[in-house]
Amino acid sequence: MRIKLLGLAFLSLLTVLACNKEDEPTDTDCSSLSPTYTANIKSIMDTNCAISGCHTAADAQGGYALDTYAGTFSAAADNKFLCSIDWSGSCQRMPDGGSQLASGDISLVSCWIQNGRPQ
């Protein structure tokens, strides 16, 4: 019985570690990028995410309202945010039913997050 429990605990740990690693977005070199929400990220969110029926304060699909700095700042704290945008791992791909964001926009969002999500 003890061996079965240890085996189950080990398999559970491996599953958790595998899932977390899979959902982590790929690293981006941000040495030459210092995006801010106001200058760079807001326009990306407004064009692709914070549209009627999706991620506005009025609609907030999945609990994410991306039409304000506070809402985007909060959402970006979750690994699934960038994972969904850069289509890595097993996250739901966003924008839902649309094309993947341009690689430059993905890099800006990634660097914004890596740099502490400055306003």
C-alpha cells in the first residue's frame, strides 16, 4: 500500500511539473525592448483583445478585462496570458478564432511582462 501511495505521489508531481513547464511561454530577448502599457501594449490589446464581446469591462470573457491598464496588468500576472497570445503550450489560443498576433507584438507583450509591466 505504501509503495502505491509513493508511486501515485511521484506521478502526480511529474504531471504538475510537466503541465507548468508546458504552459510557460517561450523566452524573448528584451535587451533592446522596453515597452510600456501606454506607448505599446494598450494599442495591441485594444485592436486584438478589448473588443466587443471579448475582453472589455462589459464582457470580460474568462474573467479578463483588457481595456484598462489595471485589468491588463492583473491578467498578465498569469502565465496563461502570454501562453495564450504566443500560442505556446496547451493554453487556449487567442485571439479566439483569429490569427496569431504578429511576432513583433508578441515580443512587445512578452518584454512588457518581463520588465515588470510598466504603465
